[in-house]
Amino acid sequence: MKKIRLIVLIVVICFVTTGINFAKDEYIESDYFKSVMEMIEGNYSGDISEEELLEGALRGMFDTMDDYTVYFTKEEADYYLSDVEGSYKGIGISFSKVDGEIIIVKVFQSSPAESAGIKEGDIIKEVDGVSVLNKSDDEVASMIRGEEGTTVTLGIVRENASQLITIEVVRKEIKIHPGEYKIENDIGYIKLEMFNSNANDFISHALGEMDKNNIKNIILDLRDNPGGEVGQAVAIAEKFVPFGVITRLEFKSELERDQIYTSKLLKSKYNLVVLVNEMSASASEILAGAIQDREAGILLGTKTFGKAKVQSVFPIITPKAYKKYKDELGVSIINGYDLLTKHKVYPSDDEIIGWSKMTVGRYYTPNGRMIDGKGLAPDVFVNNVIKDVDVSTISLLSKTDKPGLGSESIDVYNAKKMLVLGGYEVGNMDAVMDEVTFKSVAKFQKDSGLYPYGVLDFSTQEALNAKFQKIIPAPDLQYYKAVEILSSKS
């Protein structure tokens, strides 16, 4: 019953901005759907259960709405809600899908993955012997997660290994830390990656460390943060935004009261710069919009995503449970949350067929701005993307291996980005040394006075690193500008 008690308002990325009006056609009634199912059962030659048919119908209905109103099976809901709750059963890694490659970008400290020897930059090729080629991020994550104490085997490619490495990892409960922080000179940097249930506690802890060290200049990094819980965004805003409005929420349902969230903070004690980009969305925009409208800090970067949709998650009860509670209570209820709030009834897990994540309202900034489809324009525009390459994602080449034609490693991927910045052609922007890139490496070697044979040897890697650092002296241009602005306030 943990999931049904945790019904939270969630703000996530959506693309459709128009409302929906439902036409009530008299022929759309239970007998109609029952007849459709009977027609399928009587004619379809394959094997399919009534539950599978019902789930297909539910998924189809919710999928016709905006892009982030969806139907979840119970298994899918467990995966989604674990991110919101801030914990899950897994191995403690985060990864990114880049041009078809599943690249591990972070290994959590003291995690099973760290203990097993998995490293950042490893490329996942297989999970339990099954190829991850053409699988989505969610599919790969679902393959890796599982019951605590069970084992998952990853097949990975590592930059200094010539063949696939298999590593067994025992799953356990992982607390999702939503970010990281550091102090450099007199500037504090806080990166918030998501607004899960741990976000406000994390920010409180980070600011506590800043206060201990008498740090007043803060960079809050919301880049690539897709959103999360409204309550977490509001709680964090209360630490920076002075007395007054943070955001206003309006709901479609007459049963849901519109809400205005306010701050009681008399005066912010920080000089604040907030980093944003085109993937800063929803809850990120609630926080950033409040900071901008209330002049609590400077927004720096590129225009945000532009999403002002508010969503809630609802458990949907089974047909059997629907009939049971209709007979017992005399009410027709599909939403398990309504059973809980109106009748104090807790449906059991086997009485829930699935979950719906549905757009239920929208939010406005303190100044009444509706940013859906528009985004927030930064106060200071700085772009990290040059020649379609995000320079802040480039790491210097490690000089641990000498990739040749057909090799695959994170060094090859970073070398491709460096070559593009230097004006050279590459093939697919992935981790594979393809023929186009191999020839460009040879051309770069020739231009640099090195032996032109296409292998990314240590001398070539050193030359590419030097070239990159000459072109881009500060890889994260947005962070560099934020430091410059805050340093002028010291």
C-alpha cells in the first residue's frame, strides 16, 4: 500500500499545450466495450487474456491525450514512482543513451556497481546476455533493476579492454541522491538533477555546508533537470525567494482547489546565479521562474523547455474490484485514490490493474506568466553548444589505450567531438572508430606533424587535448560566466 498512499503532484515534460473537451456519445457504454472484447475473443486466433485486452484499451485511451498522460502497468508504475520516491532496487548507476550507445555517466558511491568494479565511461552492451541494441533508456533500466539480493550480469565495453567484459552485480536498495555540491574559492556550486523526494533535504544539507564556510555566492545548476514533485520545488524556492508568491496552480477538476504557494523568507542571504538550458523543465521552471520574477537571482544559459503542465498519478482498480465496491458502497469509482480519500478504503495490490499519470492542471509564475510552449528566457544568454557539440560534455582523452579502426570506447566518442570542433569530419557521433573518423584522425595527425596512420595513439590524444583546450579554454562556458558574475560581487 506504500504506492497508493504516496499520491504526489508531479510536473514532467509535456509537449501538447491545448486542452481537451470530451464529447459524451450515448453509444459509448459498458455494453459496447464488452461486445468489442467478445468479438475479439470469438475471432482472434492468437492467445490473449481479458486482462491484456483491458490493459490495451486503457493504454490506448490515455495515449490519445498529451504526450505525458500515460497508462502504466503495475511494473512500469513501480519503476516510475521509485524515481519520484527517491529510492529503487538496483545497482547504483546512471547512464545516458548517446547515438544508440548506453554509456555509464555516474557510478554512485558505496553502491553495488562501485563494489563490482563498474566505471564511469563503461558502455553497456548486454544485460543478462540480452543485447541492449535498439532498446530505450527505460527498457535498459528495467532490465537492470530487480529484487534486492538478486544478481544481474552486465556485458560492457571499456576503453582499455579489447573485448566484452562481463560483470556480475548483486542488486540492493539504492537511495537516489538528486545532485552534488562543491565549494571553490568563495563560490558554492549545487547541481540538482531531479526534484525527487530527497531534493529539499539535499539542498538543505548543501546550503548548510555553504553557511558553515560563510559562502554567500551560489551557483544553482538546473540544466537538464526534467522536473519532479511540485512540493519539492516550492520547498527549495522558499530558501531563495523573498516573502510573496512562488507559483499558482490551477486545476481542471472542480473538486481540486486551486493553490497559491508563497514564501515567508524575509530576505535571501545569497548572491544567486541559476544555470538553465533547453532541458530545464517543469518543476525546474517553477523554481527558476520564481527566482526570476521575484528578482532573487540571475538566470543564465539558454531558454528553458517551456512546460507548465501539472500531473497527478492515480491507481486504477480492476473490473472485479470496481463491481465489489459498487455493490458494497453504492458508488461507481475507477480511481483508487477516490476510494481512499472519500471512503477510507485501501484497495489491495491485486485490486489495482495499473496506474495513470494524467495532466490535471497548469501553473503560473509569480508575475502570472504562462510559459507553456514558450519557456523562460535567461537574463544572461550563454550557449555551451558549438557546431552542434555541447562542449561541457567533453572529457580530455585518457591516454590509456590506442583505439584503431573499429575500436569502441569513450575516448573515441570524446575525440570525435574534439575533431568536429577543430573542423574535421566524423561518421556517426558515437563511441565507434568508423572509417570517416579514422581518416580524419590521420588528417589531424598530418596537420599536427605526427605520423598519419589513423590510430588514436598517446601522442595524438595529447595533441587533440591541447587543440581542444586552445579552442575552448573553459569547457563549461555557462559555469565560467556564472563564476565571473559572482566574482564581481565579492
